[in-house]
Amino acid sequence: MVDKATYITAPPPKLWTEIRGPWEETPDDSEYVIQQVAADRSNPENIYVVVKYVKVSPSFGGFKREIKGEDVFKLSAGRWEKINKELPFLGINVIAVAPEGPTVVYVGGDRRGVYKYASGSWEALNGPKPGRWVFKYFAPVLSIAVDPMDPNTVYVGVKESDGFWKKKGGEDWKKIKDGEMAYVL
């Protein structure tokens, strides 16, 4: 069996450091996969890790990967904390941390849209009711960018024809028209 390890690097002297976390104790007979890692620019000691637990089994013509669960962990002051207790299963694809101010984290996945983590709790950003999805049903969120000047403005890229969307504070999601995204990026 191959020993798995995860490494991160920090600002100068930019040495790689091995990190170990609670995800290494996998449920059942699953294996863990580090899906995403994000750092908090305003506090580099805060690191967020999205972990998926998968079970690989033989299948006709190859192997089958079944996702058994997922977790979001936060490393702060040398201690790991699981922060997704009230978050539904999303099939998380991406995590983004707002670059300035108090820590605001966004996640998006294959299911149930985009969620915002602030002040220790999660908020669904999917519409007027939690779990209501404003984009196509089960349209995977593949990218998230946070406005560097306003951590309450978030941009998401959605698979297929749903394209890019923007949400500012309590406003509804707005589809970004062709040409507008160049300004954002």
C-alpha cells in the first residue's frame, strides 16, 4: 500500500510542509481524495481542505468509484476542525476564500448549488428557499471567484449552457452576459 501524504507551501522561504489531518481515518473501507485546498490570504494560518471519501470496487470492464461522503476541514492555530456539519451533501467541486476582511468561504458542487460560510455557519445562496437551485437542476458548479474588493460578491461558473453568474450581497443571482466576464477576470 502506498503511504499517502498531502503537502502545502507557504510564503518565503517557500518550503513544502507535510500536513496530516483527520480525513486520514476514513469511514468504512473507503479511501480519501483531497478535492480542493484553499488558503485565507488575510490569515495564512487558516487553510481549508475539501475531502471526498470514495470506495473503489471492481466493475465490468474496469473499476467503479462510489463517493461515500465528503468533509470540509479548517486548519487554524495548528488545529483541524470539521466545519461542514450543517452542510448538505453537495459533491463539492470547488472552494474559494474571500481575499480580505473576516473569513468568508464559498463552496459549490454537483448538487444543491453554492453555500457561504461566515461566522461559523453555512448559508445557501441558491434562491429564496434553502436547497432551491436558480440554475439548471443539478448543474455542477465548476468555479468560484470572490470579488477582491467586496467579499459578499461572488461569481460562479456553471457547467453546460448556464455559463457564469454573479451574486452581490442579498441580491438575486444575475447571469453575466457575454463580454462582462473579461472585466471580472
